[in-house]
Amino acid sequence: MAPKDRLAELGIQLPDAPASVANYVPCIQTGNLVMTAGQLPFVAGQVVLPGKVGGELTSEQGAEAARIAVINGLAQIDALVGDLSRVVRVLRVEGFVQSEIGFQGQSVVMNGASDFIVEVFGEAGRHTRTAIGVSELPLNAACQISLFVEVSD
């Protein structure tokens, strides 16, 4: 099943790709490798589920924020390459989780991103990953996620 069909089946319409908020490009391609800049959990121009996971937010809320950030990453890729069906393989997910001191469930939060990617891309969505806890993120976002994918010519 094509990724856009799978997204439609899940009731998800990709948003317009969020614009960069500083002097960087939100998504770039070199050869068959596409990388996104760090994506935040934006909905309608606002960060949703702000705060520190393990503090103001539960792991489940952090996982939902990670899922939203990935949706924005997919919107970036789709805008750059024209069709998510060109994604041959999701290679890597890099995730930063704004964490309360002592919180060690970053991998649980990032499962929200990883599980969603596999749900959309199937076996081609299985990827390498980092899940790093940090003390602060831009705009008080719960997480920030970058995607690395291989695309067809």
C-alpha cells in the first residue's frame, strides 16, 4: 500500500510542510539521501504538548508529540520529493526528548515515532534510531525529530 493511502486509512492528512524558523533549510536531498531538519510537534503553527516529559507530560503524551513531529517530517519529505511513494527506506530517526531530571524513558517516547513510521511504510520503515534526553528544546517542545530516508530516482 502506498504511504499516502496508508496515511488516509489512518485518517491523517499531511499538513503543509512547516517553514524553517531560522537560517537553515527544513529538508535537503543529496543523491538518494533526504534528511529533514529537526521537526517539532507543530499543529496549525503551534507547538502542541509543550513541556518536559516525566514532569508536565507523561511518556504517552511525549510519544504522541513524537508522532506529530514525524508527521511534520513526512510533510517535509513529501514537499521536497513530490511523493512519499519515492521513499525506498527509512534509514534513521534522531530524537531529542525534553526530559525532567531523572526521566529515563526517552526510548518509550521515541516509540511513538518509530511505531508510526513502520505503520506507514511497513518493513521499509524499520530504521536505526537515537533517543536522547535533553534539558531544553526550542519553544518548550516535548521532542525534536530528524528523519533520514533513501528515495528512488
